[in-house]
Amino acid sequence: MNINGKHYRTIWPHGETSVEVINQNRLPHEFRTLQLKTAAECAHAIKTMVVRGAPLIGATAAYGIALAMREDTSDESLDHAHDMLLQTRPTAVNLRWALDRMRDRLRNHPREERAALAWKEAAAIAEEDVAVCRSIGEHGLKILREAAAKKKSGEPLNILTHCNAGWLACVDWGTALAPIYMAHDEGIRLHVWVDETRPRNQGASLTAFELGGHGVPHTIIADNAGGHYMQAGRVDVCIVGTDRVTANGDVANKIGTYLKALAAKDNNVPFYVALPSSTIDWTLKSGGDIPIEERSPDELLKMTGRLPTGGIATVEIAAPGSEAANPGFDVTPARLVTGFITERGTCAASEKGLRSLFPHASTSSA
Ligand code: MRU
């Protein structure tokens, strides 16, 4: 997608020596990129959320393995890089999916072939992510076309989204936002309610930045406002992304997603979850088994923003001494989800629904 008229992806290679990423911790105030030259630098970028969003975490980890193979192609080096990268963030299963795919691909090849092969496989993961997200966009577009056809002429279709599941969370396009970009591009009149997404504000700082860059009309709302707008009939459809879907269709996504799904159910607003198949964890039966990342209390107790003088500052917003708890994700039960939008089409949020699209997926690994 574009930033100031220039096309970017979130991650791109330099020869076979490093990868460059957009530093998402600086957005929307500053556009800065970073070069990652080692697996450890990739791990650090994932852990500190320079890169974030389930598919992008996977792609960055894959390049991390490729960078490790530049230095040492032994089995020990492969296992060490795999384990180090796997420990960076616990909830998004795309991380394990990408790392296992890299390790499985390299393991049975002679050491002298591994460096080139690793680079090729990481690039394939990134390319596939773009194609998969484009396909999610095309399938989701059909849902948005139908919803828009029900609107009175001239009225925009109002879509609510949570966190950032746009191109910044993937390599390009996004999951939840891909159908929105395509609908906007084909002239469907729409408007997006962007949940601010406390505590890290991925909605206010990333989703709004993306939508604005593409000219999509949008309004940032406090996380607690979504239910109110749904009651008032001002939300036609919700679309969110996800970090892990279990075999029965339960959905882990950014904290606050569950409350939106409850409000949507109570107000008969369709609630869709957009996902690549790399986000399905066939090894877990239900959402209660998903590891939920516990993040630093500082994300709640402090806020970062731009000062009138132009500088960026972090300020405390709570009384000194208060404790804070900060689960990064919650689980939305499958019964609250209207449907999944995947690269192979849409389906019910259930094991049967998922199996109808992915009949051959293995239950032994993600
Ligand atoms: O903590 P983050 O910013 O990595 O969380 C991101 C989300 O929860 C996204 O909604 C999810 O990864 C889906 S991204 C296509």
C-alpha cells in the first residue's frame, strides 16, 4: 500500500544480507525504517513491536531464520534461531507456523544449500502472504457489496474494526482491512469506525494512519463507544483480524475484541473475522488453551504522543503506585462470530466450517 504516494510493503529484503522494516512504534508521528541484519535483531524487533500483527510477525521470523543461516548453517544454529524467535511473542500462531515451515524445509537439505534455500523460503512466505491477503480481500468484498446494497442510496456502509489488521499487520493489503480497501477502490461508499484499541492504540495510530493514507473515510472512537454506536444502528458490519483460531472456531484477537462481539450479537450486527489459514491452530481444541500474552503495566500507566512543540513524549496517566494488569488478547467464542473470511472463501466459525475449506490441514502442527 502507499505512504505519501510511494508503494511500501512492511518488510523487504536487501540482497541476501538484511531486511528492512517499517518501525511501527514511531507511527503515525514519524515514518522510519530499520535494517535487521541478524536473527537476534529480528527477534528484538518482534518482541519490542517494531513489527507486529500476526502475519508480519511470521514473515519477520522467517527472515530471521534466513539471517541465522547466513552465519551458521548447522542444525544447532537452526534450532537455536527457531527457539529464540519462537519465544518473542506467545499468542500469534503465525510465528510458530512460519518457524516450523522454515525448519522443516531446511532440515533435510545439506548444509551448503541451506543459506540460499532459507532466503528463498522466507521470500516465499512473504509473497504468499500478499497473495493470501489479496484473496481474503476479494472474498470479503462480496460481503461488503451485499451489505452496501442494503443501504439506502447515498448512505455509507458503516464498518467497525478493532486493533490493526491492515497492511501494517501483514506484508501488504491486510486481513480485515483488505476487503475495505477493495470496496473503497471500486466506489462503494463506506465509513470505518476505528476502535482506538487501548492500551497500545494500534487503531488510533496504525489503522487510522493506513486508512487515511488510502483516502478511506474513518472516525477514531474510544474502545467503549462501539456498543453505543451499534445500539444506535450506526454500525452495519464488524470485521476484525485474529492472532489464533482454534479447531472449533474460537478466536484470539487484541484485547477488547470479545466485548465488541458481544455487543454485535446483542444488536444483530454481523461480526466477521478475517484470517489467513496460517492463523488456524489445528492442535488446539478450543480458545481456553490459547496462551494469552501478559504485557507490561507501563503500556497502561503511560501514554506516548506528540507534543505541541513537535517532539514525542511519554507521560504518566495514573496515580503513582497503582498496579496495572495488561492481558494483550482475549478469546471470542465461535458462537459470537458470524463467519470467517479466508483466502479460500468464507465459512462458518466452527470445526465443520473450517474443515469445509481446509479438509487436509494437519492436526499435528499449526
Ligand atoms: O499486539 P499486536 O499489535 O501484534 O496485535 C495485533 C492484532 O491483534 C491483530 O488484530 C491481529 O494480529 C490480526 S493481524 C492481521
